[in-house]
Amino acid sequence: MRLYFYILLLASTFSCTGAFAQATIDYDKIVAPADKKTKTFDEYIVQLAWLNNASTQILDANVEIAELEKQAAKRSWLDQINANVNFNSIRDTVGFVGEQFLSPGFNYGLSVNAGGLINNKQRVRLADQMKTIAEAEKNQDKLQFRAMVLDRLEQFDNARELLTIRRNAEIDAETNYTLVQSLYDQGKAQFEDLAQASEVYFRAVESTSLAKSRVVRTRLGLEEVVGEPYEKLEEKRKKMSVMKR
């Protein structure tokens, strides 16, 4: 039976390292439970994404199914016991000689499947291990899910920061281009100076456009896993930032 359990663990792609981690990691800190108030925006967004994700319902259902199978296995010993009652008519002779009548009679029987009872303990243990696997799969998914959500949040934040840098560079390039153009019109700058300033400016415009596109893409990626528009997330983020101070 122990060998079978190890095979199941290998089949579910869990390594020994993961098994040891289960004993030390508090998975409620990886993904906060629905009834727990989060303290940071990172915890909040991970919790929200986990609750809004369809795969979470599947993982919860697998754990519940495993628990039901475990309870059924514990009661399966009752299936190994069979009781039966047979009704028979019994002919009795009473009173006068030759006078007979039929009276009801019952036969009771009880049979036990000894082999089934012996194997019941193994069925319970198997069901218990299947539940352990279902819970481990859920915990493993929490680790991966948290990493994915926070990675997308970081990508979005970096994209917004890069857009701010690109916009500032564009503003500087535009200011310089306007100045050089004015000097050129006054005959105080060469055409090469104007051409160079123009090239720098339009490259800055192009970089800003690409940065805007990246913000849109990363925002959509974040909203995809969280299940909420970022406007709502931004409001929550500001509130939690103020409370933290």
C-alpha cells in the first residue's frame, strides 16, 4: 500500500522537496483565505485573483470529492455485512387429534464478508492519501498562482514607470526641437542641428507610443488573472497605501 501511495505522488508530479515544504509552509500566507482581511495590496490582489479564478473551484471540488470518498470508505464496512429474514409457514398440531393449522415462522440469517472487512482499512487509507494529494495539488497551485499574479503586477507597474520616463524624454526632446527650430529660423543654428533635434524628438515620440502599448498589454494581462478592471484595483491600492502610513 505504501508503494502505491508513492506511485501516486510521483504521478502527480510532486517531488520530495515539495512534500517537505508542505510541512513547513503556511499556505494561508501564500494565498489569504476568503474570510481573512489582507494587510498589503500584494496580499489583496493575490487573494482576489484566487477567488475569481475558475481553476480554484475545480481544486476545491477535488478536495471535497476526496473528503467524501474518505467518509464513504470509512462506512464501507457496512457493505460487508448482510442480514436476511425468511418467512416460512409452520404446520402445528394442537387440540383434537388430527386438527392442524399453519402458524407463521421466521428464519434469521447474518453473513459477513471477512475479506471485505480486512480490506476496509486499506480503502480508508487509500482515500485518505487521495485527499492528501488533492490538498497538495491545491497548495502547489497556490504557489504558482501567487507568483504569476505578482509577476503580472510587477510587469504592469514597470510598464507604467517606463511610460513616465518615455513621456519625460519626449517632452525634453520636443522642447529642444522647438528651440533648435527657432534658432534655425533666426539663422543661428545649422540644418544639421535641426535634423538631429528632429530625429531625437520623433524617436522619443515612437518610444512613448510603444511604452503606451506595453502598458495596455500588461494591464490586460493583470486584469485577466485578477478578474477586475484596474480602476477598482487602483482605488484599493491607494486606500491601503494611506492606511499603511
